Amino acid sequence: MILTCILKVNPQRILDVCCGCGTFTAEVAASGGHLIAVDKSHTALLRCRSAVSSDMAGYACMDARQLGFADNTFDFVYERFSLHHMANWERALDEMIRVSSDWILALEPIDDPRNEQKRNTIAAQQLFLDVQHEAGFEHYTHIGSDSLIGAFKCRNLQYEVELQRNDRVIGFDDYFFDFSRFSLATGRPDHWNKQLEALRERLGGGLLCEDDILLIRARKPR
Ligand SMILES: C[S@@+](CC[C@H](N)C(=O)[O-])C[C@H]1O[C@@H](n2cnc3c(N)ncnc32)[C@H](O)[C@@H]1O
């Protein structure tokens, strides 16, 4: 969804906010413009650097809520699946707007309890958030679509919204494939494994599914 927009508008200076390990960054880097990827994690940045082969890319370790760039430095600024990993995500949005001279894109997972699989997934996500929270990993409930859209609206941006509904089913064990990484980090894996088994029993073999995704494509008024 973001890549389609990049290919269409052909930006020259792109900022990837919270690039993570760079799988998606690598696709963007191949699109042509000069790209800077930032993340607060040194480890993520190292992985991103090795994932991106283009020499049209630069990397910087920084907090998205305090970007070390001058106003209007980039003509295309995007984040993908990251705002819900930080408290005060609106500050990151303000920074994205400040450093962009033109486009600002946000792509976030969205909850919608429209069927049993979606409701199971919301319950599963809560257990994941609880264990991650105790393990010291920042991750919050998905931002509501009204809050996200409202944040763009009240900042006087021109914007379009695209919602991708996903109902692809995921098995319980696939959803929780890296649960043990976090339960071990809490120092009380037995407690968390019991919670996991209790949830499995509560959902009674019920299926989970992928998240819906909301893309907001915004431009600064000219
Ligand atoms: C789920 S990953 C998303 C990675 C990437 N955007 C993608 O689409 O694959 C979230 C990333 O946000 C980063 N992150 C979380 N809070 C941050 C903050 N306040 N400033 C910068 N990076 C942050 C994390 O380090 C992590 O790499």
C-alpha cells in the first residue's frame, strides 16, 4: 500500500520512521529515491542496514518522537506498524509532519470485533501485550481507527484513508510462535505458560485471524 504510493509520486527524499529489521525498507530503497531509515533500536538498525543493499540509504538511531532533522527535510515520510509501539504516538506523528514538506503516511493494524475470529484475536493480543509489558517490551493496544484518522484531521492535513480487511485465519500456535521469547524474559515463564494454556482452553480451539490494516495517506496543505 505504501509502496504503490511511492511508485506513483516518485519522491526524492524518503524517511522511514521505525524501520525495524528492514524487510520493507529494502523494498522502498529499491524504488529509487534517497532513503533515511530511523529506529530507536541499534540492533534493528544493524539488521536493516544488512537487509538494504542500495547505497542510496542512510541510517540513524533516534526516537520517532524527537526526530533530529530540520523542518521539511523529506518529501515523503512514512511509518509502518510502529505507532502502536510507543506511548504518546501523537508526538511521533507531529514529528513526521514537521520533517515532511509534502507526504505523510501511516499504516497501522486495526481491531474490529466483527466475528468470532476477530474477537479471539483481540483476546490473544491482550495476553501478548501483558507478557510483553512485563518483559519490558513497548507494545500497546492497536490505535482505534477513529483516533488515528482524527489525529490527521485535527492537524489540518489533506488525507485519504484506505482500509484493508483481512480475514485470513491463523492457528493458535502460529499466532503465539514467539511467546516464549517474552515469557522467558519475564523470569516467570511457568506463570505465563499457564496463562497461555488458560486462553487456549477459553477459546476452545477457536481460530484467530490476521489484522485489518488502515493506511492514511496525507499531504501538507500547499
Ligand atoms: C513492529 S516493528 C515495525 C518495523 C517496520 N516498520 C516494518 O514495517 O517491518 C516496530 C519498530 O518500531 C521501533 N520503535 C518503537 N518505538 C520507537 C520509538 N519511540 N522511536 C523509534 N523507533 C521505535 C521498534 O524498535 C521496532 O523496530
